[in-house]
Amino acid sequence: MLENLQFAYDHNSALRKKGGENIWIPWDAPFMQGHKTRLMATWKRRYSTVPIVKWRQKANLIGTETNWLRAAAAHDDLNRQMDYLDDAITEALSEFDGWVQQQIDRARGK
């Protein structure tokens, strides 16, 4: 699941950079399988697991840093690492919420 989440986020980010529209198409749609296979051939995931333990260790080290400039740089680095997964999860939840709303609307005959 984590791999699929990162793949979709990276793919959508690349589309946004190219100025394309985000149109949600499920990756398991039959005509998307070949496209996904081609994209995955060159794509590399950032995380194979959620690195909570490593992030906690980095946060603890920031708390012990005596040089405020190094502490600020380490804090920014940690935030960037965490922001990637935060953004990927938030985007996936938003897409899921839209899908749920679409199903509710369909069931209500809208």
C-alpha cells in the first residue's frame, strides 16, 4: 500500500509540474496496466516502510543540538522528509473522500 501511495503521489506531482490536469483514473483499470508498468520501470520509491523510529531519533538529536544553526537545518531537513509522506497520504485521502462522495451521490440518484 505504501508503494502504491508513493507511486500515485509521484505520478500526480509529475503531471502537475507538466501543467496537466489531475484526472483520477484507478490504476487497476484494464487500460492503465500497461501505462503503470512502463512508469514503474524507472520509478523508485522513497520509503519501503514509514520511518517513524528514524524520525523520532532525528528529532531527539535536534533537541540535544547546541548549535542553533545546525538545529534549524536539521529541523528543516526532518520536516521535508515528513512532508513528503504527509502530502502523499493527504492526497490519497482526498481522492478517497471524493470517490466516497461520488458513490453517495450515485446512490442518491444525483
